[in-house]
Amino acid sequence: LSYLDLRRESRRTIESIRSSNSGTHVGMPSVTVVIPVLREAAVIEGTLDHFAALSRDHQDVRIWVITTARERDERDAAFERLVGGFARKDKPGLWDAASLEIAVAPDHRPKLLAVDDSTRARALLPEVLRPLSEDVAKDAAARINSCLGYEKIRVLVAPRESERKVGQLNYAFTTLRAELAEGETHYIAVYDADSAPEAGVFDAFARALAQSAGAPSIFQQVSCYCKNLGPIAEARAAFRTADAIAQTRWALGFEYGLYRRYHSAVQAHRLRDLAYCVGHGCFVSTDFLIRIDGFPTESETDDLALGYLASAMCEDVAPLPALDFCEAAPDPFATIRQSGFWYRGSARFANDLEIFRRKHQLQIEWRQWWWFRLRGTGRKVAWAWRGAMFVTALAASLALLSPWLLALTLFTHLLYVQVGYWETVGQLRSDPAIAHASGLDDLSIGRLLWGAAVSTPIFLIRSIGPLCASLGIGPGRRAWKSDR
């Protein structure tokens, strides 16, 4: 049933995107793209070039990069720890892995690790120091603004007390609010440092806003996670391909349909689903942010919580028919950490809803309240336990010596995983613009076959993080962050 639902909805999503790309041009509302970054010096320049090109014809679209003083403080402190370690030893010996990750650029770590003399290592450290996102972004902004002849890009540095990504977002919102005219219709478009939305995304947003009855509080894009499928080692390439296709399939087949159904239910005053937001192409009305006093800070996964709050308040969340191309996790271990982190944010939905109900004094009809609980719990159980349920069913069919049960278990799994994999690849490659932007048109059939071969392991790997988190195993509240 899940396979059939994902198949139907993903086809509808691709058709919606295609039809939006052929729409007529309408007036562009005022938009500020906000990109919060932490240790993203390796990718932020390319991201700014991409957004500047997308918005070149839209002077009402400005781009803000929000770095944080935390990045410089942590890098300098880690540098001092490494230097102090050398001072106490004749040789570098065992490195402080955490300090090495924060202070030294990934490409330079092998060079530093090869040095076995503390004097040479100490002299080499300043040369291999990790560049700051702030410095790289400011250089890129100056270059782009000079070419355009006006300030398209601005770089802000959030103070240390603006904790986490949501603190950076609220710092940007506070700064922007002071500059907005009274009653001005304005949207903040939240993107990640690896975001590369497709061409025409701002035209698609303008058309979606013009066609809506009223101005929805939120427009949400969905993502294609195939941006970093370039030349890499074969074993990692197979796992990354399978992981990217699995995540993209979920975005196309579940998330876009969720926003479409939610939007229809709000418009028709019916029972609505529990929506969640994602920080890849989340366009939020400043009017809504003013009413809720900024982005919610109650959860580590603030974008999920923003969707929960909008659902509780019956605010309109509409789908934006344009893809954001971004990166999948670099390896299976990062996938486990990432999925566990996001599961913990999703699993606390009931707690978030209760917090929001009290904080904003919301009156939620009892049937709607229990529908939220039912839908959220169903997602939570399915996400954490689907891999374990498949393994249990497989083991049970073998223990019972039942060939028909074994065949049925394998058939449904292959249908969901393998057939779903190839259908998603076909849907993405059926549109030349999507195939080119995702890089799938450059992938060899051998690479795709290897991805299909490891799709079943990826199905199980993607279940490990949520399963461990549901059992209380894992890093707890530590945010997921990995080098790209």
C-alpha cells in the first residue's frame, strides 16, 4: 500500500512541477533568502553564485547569509588546544579528533597527520587552519554585489547567544523586521548551505502566491538529494546513490502530497494532517512570524516544529512546485546519525503540540487533536520499526518453513525498495531539466545498478538511527553536523 501511494503521489509531484514551469510570469513579491551557516566555507561561495544567478532578474529578492560568532570562537579554541597539546609532547602522537575537525580544513588534515615533529606541526597549523564561512561569504558577496551594481547579498554575524540554527534565523528575522515597511507583504525563504533550487523557483513562488486564495503563511518546497553524486569511490558511490534516491522518493511521494492535502483541507475547513516543514526552500510569511514571535525555539529540529505550530494554528501551508537540489549524507554512518537526529525531532511532536497549545492559548477541536496524535504516532512507529518489522517477518517465514510467506515477504520488499528505486530514477530522468540539475543524466547504468544492489542495505541502515533513538540509544540532544 505504501509503495502504491508513493508511486501515485510522486508522479503527481513531477507533473505539478512540470506544469508550474510552463506558467505565465506574474509580479514578484518581496523575498529575503536566509541561509544560516556553520562551518560551510567549502560550499557557501558556490551557493551564493547559484542564488545570485537565480534572482538576477528579481531585484525584490535579496540574499542574506547568517553566520555565527560561535564558528570563529570554536575554531580558535580548537586551534589553541592543538597547539597546547604539542607543547606537552615531543611528537603530536594521538590527535584530539574533535579539535582537529573544528580547527583544520578537511583537505589539509592528511598533511598535518603525516607530520611527526611537534615544532613542524605547530608551524604548519596556521597554514591548514579551516577558513571561516563569514570570510568566504563576505568575499563572495563583495564580488557579486560589485558585478550587479547594488547590494544583492548581505552577510550577518549572529552573536554567540543566538544559539543553534534557529537562533541565527531569529537574529535575521529581528534585523529584517526593523527594516520592513508597515503592512508590507514579505516572505523569508529559508535554505541550507548546500541548497541549489531549480531555475524559475522564484517565478514558481510568485505564481503559487497569486493563485492562492489569500496569502498562505508558509510555502514549502521538497528536495532532490542527488546533488553530491559526482565522482567518488565506488563503494561509497553505491551507498550514496541508493540513499539519495530513497530520500528523494520520500520527498516526492510523501512530503509534497502531505502539503497538497493539508492545503486543501485548510481551504475546505476539513480535518487536516499534521504538517512539518523542512529547511530547504521554506518560504515563511513575516506576518505569521510576527504573530508567533519568530521561529519556534522549543525543539532542536526547529523546522519540523514550525510545521507543527502551523498545523495547530490551522495556518495554511501550501506546496511550492519546484525542487531544491541538495546533498545526501556522505556515508552510511552519517546517514544513521542524521536519521536518528531527525527522528528525535519528529518523535516529540505531541510534546511540541502541547507546548504550542499552552503558549499560544490555542483552542483545538478534540477530533482534530486526536487526529494529529494518530497521524504523528503512525509515522513515528513506521519510521523507527519498518526495518525491524521486515527482518522479523523474514525470520518468521523461515522459522515457519513457509515458502509462500517467504515469497510474499520478499516480493513486497522488492516492490517497495527495488521497483520504487527504478521508478524514482525514471521519473527524475524523464524531465531533462531535473535530470541535468540532479546529475542523474551523467550517471552510468553501472553506477545505478550498484545503487540498486545496495538499496536493501540502505533501507535497513536508514532504520537504525530512528530505531536506536526510539529505544533511547544514541547521542541524545547533540545536533547532527558533518563535513561535506
